Amino acid sequence: MCRLVVELNPHTISPSPEKQRELGVADETLLVRVGPHRALTLHATESGAWAITEFDFLDGSLTPMRVSVTDLADEHVAGAVLSAAIASIDEQLSWTDDKRVHDELRPALGRHASILRQRQITSTGRVIIGESAEAKLEIEDAVG
């Protein structure tokens, strides 16, 4: 999993019990930074499902934006995280207001999205097109 999003510096965090309850994460959670003001977390739930949460930290604190809890098979979790990371980066790059990604950061963030898209195609055989998680169009790879 970490190799698929290595450019985003994934690392495992072990928050305190209080922080776990506050953020709704597990005692060991994968944290992936997706842009200057967003991060994704991934952890297994007590029921055996996987939880992917997107947080915004523009104001300095982690604010949950989206939560997805799914019973995906373990081999499909990496694809779900790739999709969530790509959607988050695309959304950030589309901002035009005061949250707009700084011009100096835009090229690197765009390169990350391109690399992740290529990796998604390679690892899942599918490509997801859209500017946000809500605007996804999934196209099956017809080759193989």
C-alpha cells in the first residue's frame, strides 16, 4: 500500500486514546498527506471493514471531510486509497477561491495526481475520471 502512494509520504500513526476517539481512527492508522491542506487515513475497523477518512487541516486542526467505510477485500483497499487520493488532489487543484493551492505547489501536486492515476491503471486495470469523488466515471480496461 505505501509503495503505491510513496510520493505522498505515507506513515503509520499511533494516536492517543483521546485523539483516536476525537478523530474516529484506530490505534494504528495509515496517514497519507494529499496536498497542502488535506490528509487521508486508512485503518481496519473492529467489524473487519476498512475506513478511509479525508481530513482538512487548513485551520490547523484535523476536520473530517469524508468518511468511507467499506467491506472491500484486502487486495482492493489500495485501489480505494488511490481513488480517494486522486479525487482529493483534483478537488484541491480546482479551487479558485481563498483556499486556492499556491502556484508554486500546483505543478508538484499535478505530477503526484498523474503518477497516482498511472499507478491506479497499472494496479487495478481501471481508470477513474472526475474532479471529485462525487463526479466519478469508471471505465473498465478492455485489455486483459
